[in-house]
Amino acid sequence: MDNLLNKIVANPDLHARWLNTLSLMENTGARKISASEDTVNVTYIILKHAAEEHRHAFYLKKQIDKIGEGVCPTYARQFLLAPAQSKYYLNQLDVEVCRYLKKELNLSGIELRFAAYLLVTYAIEVRADELYPVYQEALDNAGSKVNVKSIILEEEGHLEEMINQLKNFSPDWQLHADRAVVIETALFNNWLTGLQKEIGVATA
């Protein structure tokens, strides 16, 4: 990731599309959280998390202005990096986690949506806790005006909140969470390969 992110940050066009891609993924995550909500049993934590993910999407979009005004105005393919893999990543994670929960816990309906929200979000927060600090280091090394420090702090809080919710969800929460991480890792590696091919960074 270090080599990849250093190359992205050094190139204004790649960097703008990288920020736009992260914004897309944060926005997708926020919409998935909202879609998983029950019409009645909506907690403070769920509302807070959805709001903060939307804010992250907005914040990342605003950071693009530090690279160039009017750059990457939408989430159209030409304004993203590895657009196919980027859009596939979260959607497929949701599908595969739901498949796992149906098979292992026989869940359906509202229970399935909520359990998928917990596991998918946990796996994404684990990834965010790894990705954003590496990105921030690349920004610091390049002396970039862009920064994601506020997102790093909030993502750390999100992970703690997800663990607390998972503990209430199941005594075997760690087993299920670990499985979600395995699924996410395979999809993340596919996304990473797509980025490397587009940018021309060696995969070794």
C-alpha cells in the first residue's frame, strides 16, 4: 500500500480520483447502514454512524478542492480509480456476509439485515483503521494540504462501537466477525489489484 499511495498522492489526477473513490465508498457504506435500519428500532449509535459516514463522504469530496476546483464532480466512472472493483467491493461484501448468516445462523428479514450491518461494518472499520493511517502518512511525507486525521479518529470510535454491538448480538461474535474479515480481505485484495493495474504499480 505504501508504494501505491505514494504514487497516487504524487499525481494530482490520480489523487483527486482516489479521494473521489474513497468518498464513493464511504457514501455507499452510509446508504447501506440506512437501508439496514428497522422502521422502529433505530438506535442512537446507528443514526450517529450513518451520519458520520455521510460526513466522511462529504469531507473527502471537499478535500478534492485542495487539488483542483471542479475536479471529479460526480461518481461517474471517469472520475474514479478502478471503478468496477470499487463499486463491486462493498456490494459483494454485503452479499457474501448475508449468505454466510443465512447458512450459519438461519437468519432472514430484519434480523438478517441488522446482523449483516454489524458484520459488514465491523470488517470495513477494521480495514479503515489500517488504510487511513497509511494514507495520512503518505500525505504527510508529500507535504500535501489534504488530510484525513478527523476520519481516522472517528473510524477508531466506530470500531469500538461495532464491537460493543456485536457482543450484544452473539456470544460467538468474534467467530462471525473473523469470518466477515476473511471475506472482506479477499474482496479488498481484488480491489487493490484493480488499483495496481490501473496505476501501474508492481504487485510484488
